[in-house]
Amino acid sequence: MTAKDPEIIMLSDFTAAASTRRRSAQQAIFHRYDLAEVNLALFNEKKDTRAILRESLRGVGFRPLNTIVVGAMDKLRLAVRKSDIDMLILDADRQPRAMYELVRDIRNGRLGPDPYLVTSVVTWRADKGLIHSFLKAGADDVVVMPASISVASRRIDKLIDSRQEFVVTAGYIGPDRRSKSRAMADELGTFPVPNGLRYKATGDETAKPNAARLQRANRIVQEHRLRRLTLRLEELAGQLERYAVAQPNAPIPSARLGELSELIGQIASFTKDDGRLTVSELIASLGAVMRAVVDRPARAWRHIRAAQSAWSGAAGDTARRKRGGGYGRPRRADGSGDRR
């Protein structure tokens, strides 16, 4: 047979038609949302896998023209700080610790304008400890490669449709992954955050990370942090009280003293711009509290108790005074709470 034989031509036509149908079916399955306008930043240091990731992202629906690809840490930090990014994807295999710190810096507002930037970490190692560390840093998702386009697409869809609300604890800001029983016992609950990926993919204005929404979310974070600190101060005061009663003449252990000093410093930092006379007086009293702890440990807990009670009241007043508009009251784990 030659290339002009009817059988060859028919087979070629059939193959081409099947390929076209397959591509159409893939587009129908994978492209639930139009991601063409999403500004994506991809960090990958390995050229051999960079092409794989770029092709996968193109297959999901991201537009190459709106995708920034960087391969150096300094350029990555500059991109997060200066660029208008809706989603960040980090290949963490070569520098897992640096990726952990970068995600924490974003979540704590130390890097970039949006602490709630949708962030996904990619790794080629199915290491549970490594995956857990990225989640503890505050990443939205961790994808173990290699992953098919359909898997990647479903993960993107989940971040658009049902991104987890955020929670603030003593050492964590990010998606709430606590057990239901533990979350139910938390008086502060969770709160929704801006989602630039959802905004660009769906047009949902309530998800848009504009200045007003970012500011409201930041206020909730500050309120929750302050409340967590005062709760820990209350707990520490109780421990010091029991210690002083049991050993009235013994000095306070250095670890407890260090934590107390750090707590008082953090509380003062969070309330320094409050402006109310009550709070100013409390800040001025911190030196006396610390002197009492060092000079008269047997009586120290009384000073701490008094300070803790006052700080709790100030924290509650600050939260009530600052609350208003936008996200409303944070949602509890049982779903209650004002979600205007």
C-alpha cells in the first residue's frame, strides 16, 4: 500500500477525528472555570521538571502570558512582593525549609500585600513529615508529583469552590485543619479570607482581595492574636500562682519568665496604637509587673492576674470596637455566626 491508498487515508482520518474528540472531552472535563485571567507565579529551580509543570498548568487552563516562572529565591520574593499574583505554586524539593519560611512570611504579613494569597506547594517526594510541615506553614494545598492534569484540575477547582476558612492560633495563620471536636471548643472560630483565584475564575466580587477586604481580614487576625495571647497569659498566671504557693521563696523558672516577658511584649505591641487611656495605663504598668516577677516572685502571680484581667477586658473592647462590616463575626465550627 502507498500513502494514497484509501485504507490509509481512512485510518488517518479516523485517528485525527478520535484525537480531536479526545481533546474536546478533556477540555469539557478539565476546564470547569476560565483561568485565562488568573495571574499565576510558579517557582521551580529544576529545568527538567519546570517544563512538565508549565505544560500541566497550561493543560489545566492557565494562560502562559499571565504566568510568571522564576527559578531563584530572590526573584521569587521580589515577585510576591511586587507582582499582582492571584495564585502561587512552589516546587519545594530543593529548598523545603526556605519554602516553609516563605509561606509563613506570606501568612504573617511579612511578604507581599496579600497574606491570604492562594498558595500550593508541589513536591516530588511522598514524605508525610515534609507534607505536614508545609501545611503547618499555612499552605492551602500540597500536591505530590507526578500528578495527572485531571488531578491538578480538581485541586484547583477545590480552591475555587470550597477553600477552607482561616484560623488564627498562637503560632499559626492559615486554613483550618483542626479536628471537629477541637474546633468546636474554640470560642474564636474561623473566618473567610479574600481569594484572588476565585475572583478571577468566577467573577465573585466578595472574594476580590481589594484593600478594604484585606484590611478587614487583617483586623480579625489581629483581634484573634490578641485574644490568644491574653488567654495564654491567663493560663500562665494560673501556673505561676500554683508555683508560688508551693515554693514561695523560689525564683520563677527562666523558661516561664522568658515566656511571660514575650507575652507581655507582644500584647503591648498589638495594643500600642489603640489610643485609649485605659490601654496606655496598662502598657505603662508592664514594667512594674516584670519588676515584681523578678524581685518578689511569691507575689508576682497577683500582679500577673491583675494585668491579665485588665488585658482581657481591653482585648474584648478592642475587638468589639474594631469589628464592623465585610466579613462580620467569625464563624464558629458549628457554622454559627454572622456571615453577612
